[in-house]
Amino acid sequence: MTISLDYTNMMAPPINGAITPSEWDNAVSAFSAAHGAVDAQHRAGTLGFLDLPRNQVLHQQSLEFVTSLRARGSYPTDVVVLGIGGSALGPIALRTALKAPQWNLLDDAARRGEPRLHVLDNVDPANISALLGRLDLSRSLFVVTSKSGGTAETMAQYLIIRARLADALGDDEGRKHLVFVTDPEKGALRAIARADGVTALDIPANVGGRFSVLTPVGLLPAALAGMDTAALLAGAADMQARCESSTLSENIAGVFAALQFLADTVHGRHIQVLMPYSDALRDMADWFVQLWAESLGKHRTPGDTGVGPTPMGALGATDQHSKVQLFMEGPGDKTVTFISVNEGGVDVEIPSLHKDIPELAYLGGHRLSELLDIERRATAGALARRGRPNMTLSLDRVDAWHLGGLFMFLELATAYAGHMYGVDAFNQPGVELGKQFTYAMLGRNDADEARKEWNLLPQSDPSRVL
């Protein structure tokens, strides 16, 4: 079992206009400094995501909750995660990767008694109403995920669900259909849990939301749906061990971070595409987009123009018929990271029909996995031929071990890249003002200053409204 990175097509030679040997040599010391800074932060106790692969006490919280549900004979048919951002994207990526395709559409027999897993990651009333209209609340479990306990969207969802449960089942019974994932000590959800006797699992105080997939944020939904959470953590631990070296050539996450940093800052490749050639990994791209964007898009100093690459997701081979035209012939401002899967599991042979029609005859006898992988290789080669840098991240297979390793790989790369850019990869000041304006318009009591600032904004000009 392994994860490998082939970055031949990121370098010059062979790719004209790509990263040169001298540029790569300069990155060696920059990475060494970044690695040292990440290690120092970890030893100081501020980077809790690096402790998660071996935190068996935290892991047991999820496993013991699942065991308690089974013991009382009330195992749900539907698990609904209420969350947004990192609280939702991780569970979605886990479900897509590790459960059967179209999992929530399978009947009980096909799911072998394991629950459907829904993630409400927005407050669109049409979607929420549609899901609640289909659920049997007496056989549903709602996982309310918010570290602060104050996330407006998630708390609005919670209030709706709490009221629906109380109306349908009574408040005492309704509480049994809730579990919170939140800060260990503080916040609204922790206070409600204590007051109302709702089970609450921990997001460690030193783990940020977009780095939290290996806490109960991801592990609880995964365990409830029958995924191998121990293997997830084992894969993450293996990747962490592979990245202990401060020598760039020995550190796979460091290589990825340095390549993307140089491509962006030296070569103007400001857009960085993650393109899995696997439907099972399609939602990993969305998870990566949040991780990379919210961590690295920052001001280094007040008033500067800001730094950070723009992440973008794509799916092979689907997006060969849409986005790849832009990647090939549009502005040369992108890198593409393909994800290949060596062993796909299920496969289908293409029948040898219409042998008299050249457009079809060549396909017969090949397999769909072969076609998919050839298309990936062809796209990588075509980009290279046009001088468009790309690299390939290869997984032996899509399983819990490799997925845990992939999560840790991208999280570590993000931490290293933050130091290379000179920003704090673990805060998100750019989203706070919008939150404060939301609180002000909704009438939250502690939003007076934001309300004053909101009132100073320009009003809509009727002459500029069509």
C-alpha cells in the first residue's frame, strides 16, 4: 500500500517554462525552514491535526457512541450531518470514496443494515425541507457539527431539527436523536449538551475546522456508516511518518508544497487544479479547494495585495470535455495534479461490436479502467507537450488507508506552503467580516460594531440597477 508522486512534468527540462534546477535548489532551504516551523508549532501544541492519527482516546469517542447505539437497539436508518465548510466537506468526501456508489439510493438489503448518510451543508430551505419530508425522524440521527457552536447556518439547521424532533417525538425522546461534535469545553453546543443531556464529542481546541476530518467531525459519520476508521488513522499515520524528514527530496508533502509555491510565485501559475481520475475521489477535490483556499489566501501584512494560489477541482475523464480545453489553450496560469488509482476493483469489458465501424471497432476488448487510465495519461502528455506543468499522485486503491494518507498528505502540504508564503495557514480572518455583517442583519446582540460598519456601506443606486 502506498501513495506516490511523479512530478517529472513540473520540471524544466523536460517542460519548457517549468521549474528549473536552480529554482528547485533554492526551494530546498525554504522547505527546510518551513518544516522546522511546522515542527516547532507542533511541539508547542498548536497543530493538533498532527496528533490525530495516534489519538486513540479521541477515536474511541466515536466508536463507543456507535456501540452504545447498537446496544440500545436504536440504530438509525438515516444519519444526517448538519455542518458547513470543513464540518461537511470531509464527511462528504468520506462517503463518496468509501461507500458504494449512489449509497443513499440503495435499499436496506443492499446497504446491509448500514444507514444512509446525508450532509446538509447549506441553508437552502428547498433542500432541507425535501430531506425532512422523506425522513422517518424516529429512525434518524442528527450529527450537529460546529466547533464554536455559533455557526449561523449550522445553528439555524439545529433549531429547525430540534423543533421538528420535539413535535414528532417529544423533547425527551427527540434529544436521543441528536449528537453534537464541538469544542471540548466552550460554546453554545457544549452548554446545551450539559444542560439537556445530549451526547457531545470533541473537536480538540487546537484543531481547525478544515483540518478536522480525522476528529469526530469525519470519524463519527464514518463509524456510523460502517467505514474502517482505524484504517483511516493508520494511513494518516503512515503519511505523517513519511513526512518527518526536513530533506525536501525525502518529503512527499514538502515536494508538492514547494512545486505549487514555485509555480505560483515564480512562474505565474496562480491556479492549481486537482483532477482525480476516479468518481470515488471526486469530492476530495472540493475538500482540497477549501483547505488550500482558506489556508493560503491571506494578507501577509495589513494592506498588502494578498497572496495565495487559487485551487480548482476537476474530474477525469468528465472534464476532458469541458475544462481541459482551457487548461490546454487558455492562459498558462495553471498547474494540474492528476490523481490516478492503480487498482480500481470493479471493472467492465467493452464489447466488440460494430467491427466494421472504425470509430467503434478499436474500443472492443478493452476495459473501462484501461480507457480511464489511458485518457489520464494522454491528457498529462498533451499538457506536457504544450508546456503546461502537471504531476500525478498515484494511489494503489481507494480504501480507508489510502484516503487517510491522502488527507494527511494534503494537510501537511498546506502547513508547509503556509510558511513558504509567509502566512498563517490556520486562521481565516477574511471570512469574519461577512459573518459579523450576517449577525448584524439578523439582530444578534453582540454585533453592534458590525451593525455600525454595515450602515456605512453605500446604498444601492437605482440608476445602476437594470
